[in-house]
Amino acid sequence: MEAIQGGYRRPSFFRGLNWFDWAYAAVLAAGSLYAYKLYGGYMDGYEKGILFLTAGSFIGLGWFWKPMRSLLPLVAALSLFGISQYHGELARAGQAFWLKYLFSSQSAIMWMSALFVMATAGYWLGLASRSDFVCRVSAGITWSAAAMGLIGLLVRWYESYLIGADVGHIPLSNLYEVFILFSIITALLYLYYEQYYRNRQLGAFVLPVISAAVAFLLWYTFDREAHHIQPLVPALQSYWMKIHVPANFVGYGAFSLAAMIGVAHLLVSKGILASRLPALEVLDDVMYKAIAIGFAFFTIATILGAMWAAEAWGGYWSWDPKETWALIVWLNYAAWLHMRLVKGLRGPILAWWAVVGLLVTVFAFLGVNMFLSGLHSYGTL
Amino acid sequence: MQPSRVPFYRAVYELFSSMRFAISLLTVLAIASVIGTVLKQNEPYANYIIELGPFWFKVFSILGLYDVYHAGWFLAILLFLVLSTGFCIYRQAPLMLRELKSFREHATEVSLRAFSHQAVFSPIAASASVVQRLTAYLSGQGYRFKVGGDMQTLIAAKTGSYNRLGYILTHSAIVIICIGGLVDGNIPLKVQESLGYKKIETRDVPSGQVPAISRLSPANLSFRGSVSIPEGGAADVIYLNVADGYLVQDLPFQIHLKKFRIEHYATGQPKSFESDIVITDRASNKSLEGTVSVNHPIIYRGVAIYQASFGDGGSGLTMNGWNLFSPAAKPSPYKGQVSQAFGLSNGAELYTVEVVDFKAFNVQDTGEAEPAAAKKPGFWQNTSRALSSAAAVTSSNKRLHNVGPSYQYKIRDAQGQAREYHNYMQPLNIEGRRYLVSGVRDAPNETFRYLRLPVDENDGIEGYMRLRATLFDKTQYPEIARRFAAAAMPAESAGGEALRARLAESTVKVLEMFSRGGFGSLARFIEDSVPKAEQERAAETYLKVLERSVLEAYQVSRARAGQAPAQVDERTMQFVRDSLNAINDSFFYGAPVYLQLTGFDEVMSSGLQLTRSPGKNLVYAGSVLLILGVFVMFYIRERRIWLLVKAEGAGRPGEILFAMSSNRKTLDFEKEFNMHKQNLTELLNLETAVDRSTGGLMQ
Ligand code: HEM
């Protein structure tokens, strides 16, 4: 009898970890300690804090979502391999074999772009042919795209230091770089829900948003040559950038995901593709989860932004257009959450609302930079 | 019968604490916020008048749209939001706390049977050991429980109750943040202003002359203003911009600016702005030295000092004034200082020169690194360029160059009319040739039109100026014309003497006309005196004569300066054509004198922003609560389980009623319900349970 009860005991979180989890944690801890030993002398207190917090959060992330335990070390290993190919010379990006075709930041990012487009096509093919196999392959391609994107960003980080020690900075400083981050984060969020809900059909809806981001990225590269690494203007030289920007993009990514699920929801509720897509309950649920996580991170990002503003501009809230639009986005989703959680609203209205929410979000993310002027200095088109 | 009346205050309370009202406020707030992002805020009022016209300017002004976020009605919305959320907390928090504590162990069988998620396990031999097994199961699943009941045993269990704290945390956070914001807003100031205790200063006077009614004492709790200090200068006040004027905020200390520095990247883009300052306390006379830079403020006695902007703090300049229309080939020297004025005369009229600004660095995209840029690269070229990141990384940076110092000034004539000028100190490369350029515009909202003065073989402007002087010197015309005629018609040609004299005569005429009004004078002359059909050919001829004779003028000017004649080649001809264009454009330059910058002694000024914002701590504290609360609300899920163990009764077997509820109906909840049902079935050694659930998620 004891045995039976024991079988129903929910194991505590730490007891549930296996050797792989601990090995993963050990590697990350050792890696960050090694980095600290090498570069600690160049960091200020905040940067040291960010280094260890990042290591800690990645360990937590890996424990919470197991595939991360493979993805992150793989990305790290390939990035380090790429970096080792430079021999300290930027010019080798266009000459050394591995760099030229795979791991220079630009090549990796182009790979990421190509893979995302392929995955989009794959998911649609899978949806059309009702083939789980094709969808599984597409998920694999999405994973590789995310990996290539991460490698691209990490190598780009290194490349920026090769241009000049004073030029080097984390690649989150302009529209080009954050679009890459957006694609990666949206893809990873999607992959998480794909696994959580054991449902691969929604890729056909989420991946197009990533492909749109990729299209913008390519246009930005070929037409505007925006892929050049630029030194940071003084306002952006702050450790806040390292946390404010990623937090924001978890928000943007999750909101985009929710909007695309909203589109699927609207189609299904009209009977379109209903036999191929998950039930409305599931769509409702994913939409809520995505908006919840997006809202949580967007809250953090906005607060971090306010703290940064307090340090850079002399006031935590200046009603700068970007700030104001962030508030509008935030209020919009706060209202959405109230309607769902307090009023118990479900169904097409919330789906429409999530779709419109994306328009508001896109305006806050892009429109403000294009149409309104303000203190936010990065990313004029 | 009288309907029972709700008292007014009660109705207001009901309205304010209702969620519909709160959602409406959120929506109104969002829409109102948009206005301020579309209409530029806090611009000088003159700009709004130009943009909107007097009528709409007035309307917008009454609505407070030039500073929406501080307009009374906007603050009122915020206040309503605070009240609404406050009332909501007041109303909900006790309920939430009760929920947090309670196990709801008094739930009745009837109420449990009304649950949407429930199941019945039967038959069961109800006993203490069953209850014990069930409670062990529940605690194994992380639930806390209470066992009670008199007739039958009710196990009431719950987990994740702290979810309810989330509501209290987030909503009080909103209230706290808004209060913090209102503390730092200018409400006290607005009140004082509307009561007439404070008055906005609109005159442009030294801070010392601003009367007390427009000054704020150092004890002022909260302010945000700025001041610009020249190197070597000091300030003990800052200016708060309000509507179309300002208020002076006295500081409890003095800031002395020792040095302002800009550092640049190799590409010329700015890397850092830094001010070395000394803060001297007024009370204790103690001093503190430090450096303020972007993202690195200094905080002194609760006042944060930020690097906000920079400018010129009164650089000393030396200039050469070239009279553009006189036969003099020598310039007169001038001395000036940024933000100061000096007098200037062209011999006939008096002008004032007001020096507006000076910049030692001008980084421009000169487009030089890629001469092929004119041809749009093909797709493959483009692709390979985008792929090889290393090359790409630098190519666009290479085009950025520092083109050296420039300065800006206004020339005002005796009638008070002013034009603005923008001169570069060094020649710029334009279309492969080099010019000293000077921009002119009639009004601040226009773009500069640039006069290009070609430089000579020594990269100086002297060659052009000598040529210009010669062309405005009528006594030189016969000699120029003679040389031209001689060159055009060699001595031995037929009809010689007379023709040559006629040619020389018309050359003098052409030169005279050109020196009177440029190409325009020539064109008018041709229009008036040549039949229409031949005008084009005549123009060509005249131009050729002009060009050739100006070449001779150039040689004359060189000879007078003791220089060897210039070689007659394409370069010299280009110089002659450029000079002709420059002289022609001088007629539209609007000033009689070109002020060439020859030297400078740079003095920078630093724009500092100073704030005291005691509300910040409240805002930050509220923010922490908000983040905590949001995560608690989303990720601590409250669930309750009831297990009603009923001993067997008259004619029916013992059974267990299993009911489950949550304040969040999600798929996870559905899954968990099914899992518990399954587990309990197994635990009780039953085949199946009878699911009495009435509905799924959509309830
Ligand atoms: C600035 C105003 C407000 C903001 C930003 C705000 C924000 C939020 C957020 C983020 C949630 C979390 C959603 C969730 O439960 O996961 C929430 C829940 C809630 N809000 Fe508000 N809220 C505001 C005002 C109000 C007001 C005035 C009321 C009063 C009627 C209210 C009532 C509620 C209730 C009852 C919940 C659900 C709590 C629960 O069931 O656990 N909110 N609010």
C-alpha cells in the first residue's frame, strides 16, 4: 500500500532532475566561471551580475524545458568553433571555409533565414497532407533555424570586438539585430507550445510571422545594408540594454504567437481547416498562455526600460513615443486578460482582440520608429 | 411603492469599483496617450501656430494638447484609475484574503454536486484508513487539507492559494506607481500656478533678473529641468520648461563645468559625451569633483545630474571677410565669438554679424570609399556582399568622414532683415573637385543653398578671389579684352586691326554685363537685342567669349600677383567655369561679404539635466510588487479538491464524492482533474469512476 501511495507522490522539482540535468548545470556553471576568470577584469559589478544571472536562468530554463539542455550547449560549441576560426582577423569571415559557408555571423543568419522559410513551407505541406512526419521534419528545421540564429548573434558579438575593442557590444542594438532575436524567440516559444500541447499543426500559422520578419531582415540587408555592425551611440552603452531588450522581445514574440493562434481560432470557429487544426479549447488555451507569458515579460521589460531611462535621460517616464506605445500595448493586454479571467470571456472576440493586439504591438515595435520621433535612438528605417 | 433608493455615494462606489469602469478607463487612457505621440509635445508655441493656424492653435491650447500628459483632464483620468483600482482593492481584498485562508470545509453535498468537475467513486467501504489514504494522496500531490464533517467525512483540500495574493500585489502596485508618478508630476506647481502664486516667465533675460514669482526654492520637493554651462562657467539655477515659458529653479549648490569632452570612434561617430564638474554646496561650501556622462549620472543631495546635451559655449573665431563685389583682392580680418555679434561694412552699408554656432567636427557620408556606388550592384554581388560579413562590416563605415570645422552666423542689414549662413572651414570634395562652400538660407525652416567657391592649385581661395577682384575692376577690362582678341585672332589674320578692335569692344561689354548681374544680365541683353531665331546661337557665342575672356582675366590676375601664367588645360578651364558659376551665384548670396573661417579657439558648453524625483522610490517599489504579482497570478494556480466520504447507508453502498474547482479554468486544470480521477480510481482499487462533470472548459 505504501508503494502505491509513493507512486502518486508528486516528486519535488529537484528530485526529478536526472544526471543530464546536473551535467548540463555543471557545464554552464563551469563555462560562466571560466568566462569570469578570463574577462572578469573588464566587467563592472552589473555585468558580473548579469553573467551569473544569465547562467542561472539558462540552467533553470534547461531544467524546465529539457530540449534546451541540448540546444544551448550545441549553440555554444558551434559558436566557439566559429570564433576559433577567425584567428583574430575579421577578413577570414569571407575566406575560411567554415566561416564563409556556415558560421560567420552573416552566413549563419542567412542560413537561419533560409531554414525558417523552409520550415514555413514544411508546416503548410504537413497541414495540407495531414502528415505528422512532414510536420516533425519541419519542427526539426525550425530547431536548426533557431540554432543558426543564435550562433549568428553570438559570432556577431565576437565580430564586433574584432572591428575594435571600443566598438564591441552585444548584438541587440539596432533593428536588424533585434529582428533576428525576434525570429529566434518566437520560434522557441512556438516549439515549446508545440511540445507542451503535443500538436504540430499550429506551425503553419506561427512560422509565417517569422518568415515575415525574415523577409524584412533580407530587405533590410540587401536594400539598406543594415547588417553592418555599427558602434554604439553613447545612450545605448549601458548594461540595461542586455536585459531590457531581450525581455521586450519575449513579449513581442509571445504576442505575435498569440495573434497567429488567434487567426487559427477565427478560421476554426468558421469551420475552415477545422478538421486539421486543434479544437477551439486548445487554441483558446494556447492564446491565453502566450499572452500571459508575453504580458509578464513585457511588464518586466517596461519596468527595466523605465529604470534605464531614469539613468540615461534623467526621468523614469518621459512620455517618449516609444514608452507611451509600450504602455498602450500593456494596457491593451491588461484589458484582454481582465476580460478573460474576470469576465470569463472566451471565443472569437478574444481571438479578434489578440489579432488587433498584434497590430498595436507592431506599431509600438516598428511604427513608432518609422513615423514618430523621440528619444529612442536606435532603429530609424 | 417607492423603489428602494441607492444613496449617491454608494452608487459612485459601485461604479468606480466595477471592472467595466476600470476597463473603460484603461481604454480611454490608451487612446489619450496616443495623442501625445502624434502631436509633438512641448514645442515652442510659435511652431504650433505655424503648423495649425491661429484657430486650431487656440483650440488645441485650451485642450492642453501641447503637454497632454500634464493636462488637467489627463491627470484626472489617472486619478480616476487610481480611485477605481483603490476601491476595487478595498472591495475585493477582504474576499481574496478570506479565500486565501479558507478551506471551504463547510461545503455541502448539494453544493458539491453542482460543481462542473466531479466524479463518484463507488462502492467504497468507508473507513478511517480510506480517509487516511486519501489525505496521504492529497499531501503527496502538494495539497493542504482539513478533515471535518459530522455525519460524513469531508476532506477539503487546496493548493496554490497564494494566487489570490497576486491580485492584491498587482492592483496595489498600480495604485502605488500612479501615486509615485503623481508625486513627481507637477501637480503642486500647477495648483500654485492656477492660484497665481507662480507665474511663467516668457522673457529672455538673465536668470538673476527673473522675479521671485517665477522662481522655485531649493526646498522644492520634485523638479526636472536643465541648464547649459560653458566650459569654465558655473550655474546655480536650472530652467524648467513650462508651456511657452520657463520657471527658474534655484539649486542648493553650484555646478562648475571644468571641461566637456566628446570622444569619437575611428569612424568619426561620437563615442562618449563627458563633463568634468565641480559641485560646491551652498550651505557648507564644500566641493565635490566628478564626471557626468551619458548613462552615468552623479547624484548629489537627492538631485541627479545627467549629461543631456552639448553645444558651443562661446568659441572664439577669426575670419577673413572677402568683399564679393569689390575690386579689392585682399580680405579684411574679423574676430568674433559664438553667441556674440560684431559689425561689418562693405563700404556703403552697415551690417551686424551674429555668430550662432560653431562645430569642430562634422561627420558626413561623403560616399568616397565606394566610387562604384553610382552603379547599383547586381543581385549576386549584393548577396555575396551580405554573406561575407567581414567585408560588409566596414564598407559603410568607411564612407563616413570628418570634414572639419564649420560655423553658422546671421547677417542682419540696417533694416533688420537677416539671412543665415553656414560655412565650412576646409574645402569639400564635390563631384571630384574641391570647393569652399557657404550655405545660405532666408528662414530657419529652409534648407541651406550652397555657394561653391573653387580652390586654386594651393587648395586656397586666393586664386578665385584675385580673379573675382579682377573681374570687378573695370580698369582691367581693356587689357583683358586686348589679350582675348589677340588670342582669338592672331595678328596675321585678314581684316585684322579693325575686327580685333570690334571684338575687344564687345568683350568689354560682355564683361561689364556679367559683372553687373551674372548670366542673367547677359541673357536679358540677348533677349532684348537678338532676333528670337538666333538667340540660342548668340548665347553660345557670348558664353564662349565670356569663358575665354575670363581665362584671360585669370592670367591677368596671376600676373598682377606675380605668378606664372596658368597652363591652359582642362583643369584650368574647369576652374574658370566654376569661378563664373560662383560669381554668378554670389548675386543670389544675399550678403556682400563671404566670411571665411580662418581659426578658432573652441569653448564647448554642456547641457545638464537635473532632477529630484522622490516619487521614484514609490514607483520602483510598486514595480517590484507588480512583477511579483503578475507572476503569482499567472503561475501559481489555485485548485481546490473536496472528497466527501459517505459510509454506506440504507440500501446503497458507501461512496466518495470527488469535486474539484479552480478560479482559472484552463486545459491544465482539465488535465489535472482527469489525472486525479484516474489516480483515485486506482488508489481505491476500483475499475472506473462515475464522471458527473457537467461541462468542459467553456463554462
Ligand atoms: C490600472 C488598472 C488595472 C490594471 C493594470 C490591472 C491589471 C490586472 C492584471 C494584470 C490582472 C491579472 C490577470 C490575472 O488574473 O492573471 C488583473 C486581474 C484582476 N483585476 Fe485588474 N487591473 C486594473 C484595475 C482593476 C480594477 C479597477 C478592478 C476592479 C474591478 C480590477 C479587478 C481585477 C480582478 C477581479 C482580477 C482577477 C483577480 C483574480 O481573479 O485573481 N482590476 N488585473
